[in-house]
Amino acid sequence: MGGFALAIAASKYELDNNLARVLLRPFGNQPKFIMLGLMLITAVFSMFMSNTATTVMMLALLGPIVASAPKGDIGIKALVLCIPIAANTGGIATPIGTPPNAIALQYLTGDNAIDFLSWMMMGLPFVIIQLTIAWFLLQKLFPSTQKEMVLKLNGQFKTSWRAITVYATFSVTILLWMTTKLHGMNTYVVSIIPLAVFTLTGIMGKEELKQINWDVLWLVAGGIAIGIGLDRTGLASALAHAIDYESLSPVAVVVTLSIICWLMANFMSNTATANLLMPIAAAIGASMESLVAIGGLQGLLVVVAFSASLGMILPVSTPPNSLAYSTGLIESKDMAKTGIIIGIIGLLIVYAALFILT
């Protein structure tokens, strides 16, 4: 809800568009560097805001860029595809960036707890490597016929007291999210700040509250309830032990669960996938002592969360994919081709990192 509140207020006072324009200007006029700029901006916004809202904003920014390109330029596909790829990938970097991360954190408590900054120390390097690979891949698959593109990037930051309140709240919230160890407030408590400030100052009213994506919030809440139910009834433990995991090596357990998660996330919501698999993974992680060798419960749940966010081969896989497909500028086969390659490479990077770090 905190992320949605930030996104709605930023959009209302044009902070998102103005910031995107300011950030995109330094990347010049070459298509490959414009794509790099779009990917970096999208990824950074997706770390702290809804990746759906970020995709809407960035696709709107893409409008004048597409209009300046000649018809039939295959490079446009790269510019459109880079946005959902960056949105899906960027969310991996923070605990609040994507619902699977938030679901994983529900099971990482006590000695296994991970704070905001610790998650970023794992997620951010992965996102940087993954986006670099995606950038080169998109250039290879969809090369542009143009050497330069003329962009019209105009915009001015609003200076009303409400706009300044939005800027300040945005900055303070992100800063507090990143320094939870210093002040002791967890991510969820900090998330109340933008909601409280924006509603008390009138920045968010009845109409703005309607814009919050309640479907996603209820889906996450329902998933947490299912997880609690599976845990309390012992069903999660029973499902977890339906296979003799003890006879498998720790590596086989992690790889099997992550591949199942990735395959499911490609064909259904990554949030729903995480809801189904996270309680089972948590039960396995808590009972299988040999997993300590490769990160224990923390390592297993982080890998499963990452795997869920890497499922992006179809328009229905994630909301950013659906939004990009709805532009009519790309085909489902384009999305499938890039999604499969990026997903497999991402899984291999996750496995390599797990073994190197442990």
C-alpha cells in the first residue's frame, strides 16, 4: 500500500514523468543508449514502486520516442520489451519491489530475518548483471536501423507546497526503507508514512484511494492467510515431506523448487506461484538441516522468490508484460524468445551466486 501511495502521488504531481525525463536526457540520442536509460530508470522505480505503475509511466514516456522512429524499424521492439523486462527484474532488488519478495519475508523471521539493506546487497548485484545481459541480448535480437533518434524531452517540476510534500515524503520513505537497522522500524511500519502524510494533507483523497490496486493487495493477503493455514494445519509440512527430500542433496532441493517455481510463474501470476510454493519451501527449509551448507532457510526462500520474478515469457506472466503487449508493437513470440533466454540465464546466475556466497 505504501508503494501504491507513492506511485499515485508521484503521478498526480508529475514527479514520475519529470524525473524520468531528467534522467533520460543524459543518455543521448543513440537507440541502444536510450534503451539503456529506459531500463535503468524503470528498474530503479520498480525497486520502490509498483512495477505495474512504473510500466504505465515508462510506456507513456515511450510514446514520443516511438513516434520519431520510421515504420518497420525492428529496434522499436527492443525499446518496448526492455521496459517490462526491467520492471520485472528491478523489483527483485528490494523486499517491497515485487510481491514474491514480500511473501518470502513472511517466513524469514527471528534468526532468519533479512532487513531491507541486506536484501538489497543480494538483489541489487543480481539485477545489475541481469539487466546488462538483457541489454546486449535485446540489441542482438532486435537491432535498430537508426543511428540516432530525435527526442522531445520537456518537463518542469511543480513547486506547489503539495508537490514539495510529495518529493520530501518520497525521499524520506525510501531513505527509511534503506536504513531499517539504524532506526528499528520495519518495512511495513515505514510504509504507513506516505499513506498518513498524503491523506492528512489532502494529496490523496477518495478518488486516489480508488486507484490503489486492491486486487494485488488482496491476493498477497490471501496468500499469507493460505500460508498460515497450511502451516497451522500441518498440511505444508505434509506436502513438503511427500517427496523424500532428505534423500536428495541440498543442491537438488534448491534447483528443483526454483525450476518448478519459474515454470509455474511463466504461466500464472508470480504472486500466486509464490503463494503456493513458499509455505512448502519454508517447511522444507526449516526441517532439512543439510540445507545450512547452501544458505539454509534464507538461501532457499530467496532463490524461490527470485525464480518467481524471472517468469516472464508470456503476456499473462506479469502485469508489465500485459501492458507492453497491449501497445501492439510486439508479438507474443518476441516476448517468449527473450523471456526464455533471460529466465534461464537468471536462474543460472542465482545458482552460481548461491554456491559462491555459501
